[in-house]
Amino acid sequence: MARYVVVSTDTADKVIKAGPILWDGTSTLDIGADRTAILAADAASSGYTFPPLPVTDQNIATMRGRLLQALAVNAAHLAKATTTNAENTAHLRRVTQELSALIRLMLEQLDTTDGT
């Protein structure tokens, strides 16, 4: 078994249509007459690319990245023995943005990352 991707039989079309999939390379694979399966490594070296993520998926990735950074920032803020009013005000703004991101993720309101 190896990793394959499904591509168009039109070699000018360099967008991967499906995959990766595990396939033995010999058994019947029902992917349509206008498509073929090629090894994923060969696809990459031949210039094939995956289609761009839909905006909602891009926004999920953006918000998750910001939330991962927020964990470190929050831990650093909480580890301080004392904080200034300016630090607390700035941190409150960041925490509010983090909460907005979590709310958007939970409610699946992923059309934008505004306010996160």
C-alpha cells in the first residue's frame, strides 16, 4: 500500500482532485474516466498542488494558530508576580479576542476572523 492522489487525465490541470488515499496500485479503483491515480510523491515533484482551502477552513486554521499563541501569552501573564494597569488592559483586550475566536469556532461562524 502506498499513498496516491487522484488527478485529471488532462496533464495541464495540476490541481489534485482527491486524496491522499492508500492504494495497492493494482486493484480496481473507481475514480472516473477523466481521472487517474498517481503516487503522492510523484504528484508533488510533477507540480501538482491541492486546491486552496475554503475561506472557512482558512479562518479555522488562523483562529487555531492565534489560540495556540494565546496559551503561551496567557501563561506568561499569569506567571508575573505583579502587573501594571497597562499590562492588564492590554491582556484583557487579548483575552476578549481569544474569547471571540472560541465563540466563532463553537458557533461555526467562520466567515471572518474579525475581532479574534
